[in-house]
Amino acid sequence: MSGAKDKEYGEGNYKASRQYNEATKKFVDAGRVDEAARNAAPKSEEEAKELRNAEAEGRQHAKEEDPALRRGQRSQDDARGKPVTDRSADATKTPKPGH
């Protein structure tokens, strides 16, 4: 199978991306974000502790922390011991596709 139908699935799924973006905009415009955030908040200190523990466990399994979380803190190193910078992808020396 080839052609336009292939773009309907997987990476580059523009139809699904457009649907998601429209649904997200509708949700935000309806003013339901604050209510959803309150409903998602832990109901007890025990639940809050469980959530913190689950997040900590998930971070242990991550290959490395997203450098964007530490943008501007150049003295920090990433998981490989390399300095974290806030350079854009265009400023790197990584070869670009097709070049």
C-alpha cells in the first residue's frame, strides 16, 4: 500500500494531529481546564505520595531527563555527563536529512 493512504497512520498522521489540536482548542476555549485540573488533583496526602513515588519510579527508568526541563542552567550536565545547552536544533552539528 502506498500513496496518500499511508499518511493516515503513524508518524506524520496529519488527520489525527488536526483532530487532536481542534479538540484541545475546543476544550480550552470551553473553560474546562481549571475544573479538569482540580478533578485530577490528589484526593488525599496518601494519593499524593503514591503519585510522587510513581513519578520517581518512572524517572528511574528514563534514559535521560529532558534537557528542556533545565534550559538556562548551563552548569548542569545531562545523563551522559555532557553540558546541557539551550541551543536550537539548527545550531547543532547534527546532519540534517537530505544534506
